[in-house]
Amino acid sequence: MLAQEQNITASLKLIESGNISEAKSNLDNLKVLHTEDPSVKFLEAVLTEDGELANSIYEDIYIHSPQSNYADASLYRIFSYYYARGIYGKAEELKSLLKNKYPSSPYIKAVDRTIPDDDESTYESAPTVPKAPVVPKTTSAVEYKFSIQAGAFLNNGNARKLSEKFQQDGYESSVFPKEIGGSIFNVVTVGQFRSREDADKFLAKLKSDYNLEGRIIPLN
């Protein structure tokens, strides 16, 4: 039986919100006692700026800890690494591995793209990941510029419950998947605002009425 892996969800959320320094501090603390933990290695890879070094860490996770919580995410990152560099033969191989070994992985949809037959020698570009879906809007939403991200959950059910709570209280709310630090999170948005000032006012209400720390995001 595999040992219990460290929970790095909070650190991944810090990365998503741009708080890299605190995420790195968390990593340093985790590495003191859990250097070989695959989840800790995954967090290290996400925070590693050197693409080749990060890719080698992802490969180590997938090869030596195939049952890890982040094995499929690591395999997806390796796929992205080779696809971004135009090494399509390798990318196709990794795509098949992900589908065969992790058929229920949320990353299946992300890799299910048409891969060109010929490789390209393109090593200058950085690895890319799919963009998150645009937040659904009502027909009049073209007038709105901002919304509030009220939460990001690994569990879709928890995200839906929060969104339904907002809707019951009369607020526009949506849930959409977004990759955050290599994991698929279910992001809950609430409200649509014409100005940042209006969004700021709702942030205060979100904290007082729901005890939630949200952040303003643009409606694209």
C-alpha cells in the first residue's frame, strides 16, 4: 500500500493566485521531511522555471510513482513539454500512455487533440497548456467586465454546492474547470460587474456574508 501523500492543494492555489514566494516557502518546509514524496516532487516541478529540469522531475514521478495522486498530471505535463517543442512522435506516445493507464483522468480531454505526423525542431517555445473555458455569460453580459472568483475546488460536487448557494441567493454564478499548477480545479465565479469599483464592493459582501476570500477576475 502506498504511503499517504502530502496535501499540496493549498500551495497549488497560492501559485494560481500569484503568491509564488509563499508557495516556495511551503515547498522548502515540505522537503525537510518529505523529499521523496511524489506530491512534493510535483510541487517542486511546478515551481521549477527550467523547463527541462521540471520535465525530468515529472518523468521521475510518473516512472517511479505511477500510483501517485499526481502521476497522470505529471504525464500530461510531459506530453505538453514535447508537444510544445514539436516532437509529435513522442507526444503521440505519451497521449496513448495517458489514455491507457489513466482512462478516468481529467487530462484525457486536454491531450485529445490532432497531432501532426511530422516532428518539428522547435525548442525555443515554452511548454503550453490549454486555456480555461470562458466563463459563461448571459445575453447582456457583453456590458460586464468583471466577475469574482469565489473558490477553486478539486471536488466538483463542492464547487456545485457553492455555486447553487449563490444562485439561490439571487446571484449569477458559474463553475468551470481550470488547470492550476498541474491539477484540474473547479472554479466558482459569482456576480458580473461593469466596473472594478462594483466588484470591490461585492468582495466585502462576499467576506461578510459567506466568510470567503475572493478575487476579481476579468470577463473575457
